[in-house]
Amino acid sequence: MAKPIIQMENIEKHFGNIIALAGVSFDVVPGECHCLLGDNGAGKSTFIKTMSGVHKPTKGTITLDGKPMHFDSPRDAMEAGIATVFQDLAMIPLMSVTRNFFMGREPTKGRGPFKRMDIKTANDICVESMRAMGINLRGPDQAVGTLSGGERQTVAIARAVHFGAKVLILDEPTSALGVRQTSNVLATIDRVRKQGVGVVFITHNVRHSMAVGDRFTVLNRGKTLGTAERGRITAEELQDMMAGGQELASLEGSLGGTV
Amino acid sequence: MADTAQIIVDERIKKESFGSRLMQRPELGAIAGVVLVTIFFLFTADSAMFTLSGIMNFMTPAAQLGILAIGAAMLMIGGEFDLSIGSMVAFAGLIFGACVVTFGLPLIIAIPITFVFAALVGALNGAIVLRTGLPSFIVTLAFLFILRGVSLVGLKLATDGSTQLRGVRDAVEGDFLTPLFSGDAFGGLFAWLAEIGLVETFNNGAPKVPGIPVEILWFIALALAATYILLRTPYGNWIFASGGDRNAASNSGVPVRRVKISLFMLTACCAALVAIITVMDAGSTDARRGFMKEFEAIIAAVIGGCLLTGGYGSAIGAFFGAIIFGMVVIGLSYTNFDQDWFQVFLGGMLLIAVLFNNYIRKRVTGER
């Protein structure tokens, strides 16, 4: 198996007297989709925020390409090649697709006081990147607010890939989407993975994770319960691990196995 | 990736008409407003209003307000308010007056000092807002009173009990920077235009319009610079992003704190510029300088298409918003209407502008 791009070992994160993460280990190798599953409150959000530089871990080590790393800000993590697409997508509805695409990293031309945004290049790159992801924009100046949820998700992913993400963290990208949009996003994940990017797919939907995942890690009550490879675990087992076992099993019985 | 690069035409997207694309420009409302107000005064006002001297008459107050409004608009696009800019005009006026009259400093020192003080207060405003997370509305409301009070007390100290500091004109007379901040520009050109009969003259042959008041040039230059910054620089993109969604912007690597603090400083410096120009123009400064200007500036910015929630707006819009303002204030004196209708008109404009902006925002974001 390829060497991991990023490796996180025994990460702990305490907020005051609350232990949000109590020893989480996780790694990502290039070109895989590593699913991080967990129920609400399992610590998924805290964990990815630690991975993307928003929080600093209380304990534990982060190794990037074999070297220990400390992220002081999301910007640090981004520069190291770790891109995160948060649930809010970091998209601003009132701004155009291009302006969102390059937000914080605008291409410029000219020097000194005449340094300005290279709008034409930005527009071209944006339209081209979106087309590569299978979306045709009405125009690069179209406001993001007019895009559907799936399209916005795709803009955010295309943006991360364009800026050279080695690890792409997707925080519940399918949780608010319809069936068709979900399959579009899953297809996008597959495309990104084939380019050699390591994708971290966070979800609580086992079926979505089974559709694209190469490896599966379950997070429960701030701890990882181990990592399984594709084909070595069933959807039912993942579901049970997420819920912590017994209670859901009995509940599932009474609901006829539909959960 | 190439397999998906073919062009897929989505049959559900209608082609947008030119009109509806135009509707998405934030400054459209203000331009329409200028047209409406012009038509109104063409019918009701004395024809003198639209002669060259009439235009200069309403452009001068428009420019003084407009410089504030452009600063206010940029700050509003960045997602914050500054209610202290009116008081800042008085405060900066005091600093400037004290520098030139009390301490006898030349303009080349007095003007930078004034800007530095204004920028410091702006930065303080911004730092408090960002540090505490309180709404800028309330923090700058506090500074509205603090600065007004400090200006009063300071003026009394500087003048032994009076609230007016005189003698600015004598103090700046002959300074090489004076023509940049007061009087009229292009005097020679206008004298020549009068000679060849293009500009009306008084009986003694002097042109009725001696030149373009410098504040109008500052106003135009500032509007162009602000528009360029907003639409064509990375910093401009950061302003929109910071105002649109602070979290999203900072998650994308936009230095939101730096952007917002610099905007507070810029707005304060706009107020200082207005203070310098008006104090030199009047030859004195007083504690009521800039009274209520913060609201007028925000109204001009809103008429110009700025959303109260930030992230959307335009400097050119604020430019036209301020011109509407000047036309109405001055224009009513050319008509038979009671001048105090001005305030009613202003409130009405504000209400229409807010409703219109709200509608535009829904169109732009595709909300239903």
C-alpha cells in the first residue's frame, strides 16, 4: 500500500472539561477515498477541524509526508495541501462563481500599485474546472446563490482540486442533497480520487460511503474503532459500529431492518 | 477527465435578457434615482438649477457627503457600520484646526497628523468590534457620542471656552498644499472659457463659475479608486467576501480581521478628508461639524445599492446616491416647495431603496 500523505496518531482534543476526541488515529493515502463514519456527536467535526488547522490537538501527532506538522491556521493547512470543504461550503451566495472560486487566492497581473485581479484568467480557469467536473455554468459571473446544492458542492471540490489539494476533506457532502445530486457528488469524488488526491469522506450515511469508499473508519464517542478495507466489512457491521452496537440492533429488529 | 468535457446544454436554463442582467448591477437603483430626480426638477425647478453654476451648487454638498458615503459603502460591503463618521468629521476638524491655528503647523505636517488620528480611532473602533464580536452598530454608536463630546471639550480647551475655532483661513493662506484642499480647480481654464463665451460671466467679465470646487474632484477620484479596488483587486474580493460571510471568507484564507480594520480606518480617513476640506473652506471649525452626516452617508450608500447585511453594493452606487442627495437638498430651493420636504423625501427614498435592494438580492441569489 502507498505511503500515507497525512497520518494522525492518537489525537486528543479537550474543550475545557469536555473530551471531544479521546485518541483518534487516521491516515490517508494518495488516490483513495477514506470514509470517516460516525453518528452525530461522535466527534467527526472536531476531528476534521483538527486535521484542517482550525483546532490544535491537545495531544497526539500529525505527520505530513513523513514530517511532523503543526498547523496554526486553516491557511497553514491549505498551503500544506490539505483542503477542506466544510458543510457550509465556504461559499458566498451573493458573489459570482469565479469570485468564490478564487476567494482568498486571486490570480493577479501587473506590479506594485497596478497589481490587480486577472479577471479573464480567473473566469477561464473557473469555467474550465467546472466543465471538467461536468457542470456547465451559465456564465462565470453567475451568482453562487443560483446554483443547486450539488453544484455548489462541486464548485467547492473543483476549487480545492485546482489549488493543488493533496488531501481533500469533505464534511458530509451528501447530507442535504437529493438522490440525483448525491450521485453527482459521489461521481465527482471518484473523479478526484482518480487524479491521485486522497479524499476523506465524512458521512453518517453508510450506503453513500459504501458506494465510493476504499477504506472505512468508524468514530464513536471520540474514539476510532479501527479501520476496515473495502470488501472486508458489510454495511450492517458499519451501521452497528456507528451506533455502538446493541441498542440499534434491537431497534432495527422492531423496524424491520430499514434503518 | 476529458470524457466529461463535452458541452452539455441544460434545456432548463433560459437565456437571460440584457434587461435582467442589468438588474443585477447594484448601482442600477441609484442611477434610476438620479434620472427620476432630474426629471422631477426639470419640471418643477427654476431653469437656473441646471446651468453650470447651478450644477456646481448641488454637486458641492453632494461631494462632501459623497466622500463619506463612499467610505461608508465600502465598510458596509465589508459587513460593518460606522455611526461615528459624522462625529469623526468634528473630531478630525478639531485636530486639524488645533494643528494649524493653535500650534501653527504647516499643512504638510497638519494633514498627515489629522489622518493618523482619524485612522487610529477607526482602528480602535474596528478592534473593539472584532475583539468583542459586538455589532459594529452599537460600538460605533458609543463613539458617535464619545467623539462628539471630545470635540466639544477639546474646542473649549483650545479656544478658552468657545465651541468654534477661527482663523484657519489665515493660518493656511499661502501654504503650497492649500489649493489641493480648498477653493476651485482649473481657474485658468474657466477664465478662458468665459472669455470665449462658453461660461456665463458677471458684468465685470469674471466667470460666474470660477472653477470646479476641489471637493468635487476628490469625490470623483475617490469613487473611481474605490470602484477599481472593489471590482479589480484581490483586496476588493476580500471586502465582498468578508461582508458576505465572515466564516466562509476566513475558512478560504481571507484575512477578515485585517480587511475589516482597514475598512474602519479608511472610513475614518474619509471623514478626516471631509473635515479638512470643509474646515479650510469655512475658515473655522466647530463642534456641530458633520452633525447627522453618518446617517446621510449610510442612506446614500443604501440608495446606492448596499445591503444592510453586507457583501453586496457598489461605490459608484454611493456616488450617485450622494448626488441624489445634493440635488434634493439644493434643488428644493429652486422650486416653490417648502425646503423642509427634504427630510420627507429622504425617508421616502430610503424606504424605496431598501425595498428595491431586497428584491434585487432575491433575484441575484435566486431565492424564492
